[in-house]
Amino acid sequence: MWRGGALLRGGEAPRFNPKAKDIKGVVCGVRVEDVKDELMQKIRYLDKLVDELAKGKAMEKILRQ
């Protein structure tokens, strides 16, 4: 099902991994774990993931698998 330009299965949006709370570090000069607004913190989590991928880190290392 298409909604808002995103493909959704079963009518539900993808959920964040519960381990996302373990993400630490600085993105764009902002410490991820110190962001109080929940939506902004999720955005910073995604920023951090993209930054690490752009630096050439393997996904397994980023996700600590």
C-alpha cells in the first residue's frame, strides 16, 4: 500500500529498533543522547547512521553485530 510516497506493508510504518537508544555520539555538533525531543532524537539517530556509512564503516560494525 502506498501512502505519502512510502511503501507500507500491512498499513503500518516501519518501527525503530529498540536498541536505537544505545546510539551515542555527536552529529552536526549535537550529542545524540542529549536530545530531549523524541522526534528530533530519532532524526539524529538516522543522521548518525548515515554519517557512519558515509565514512565507509561496514553496517555490521555500525550495528555492533
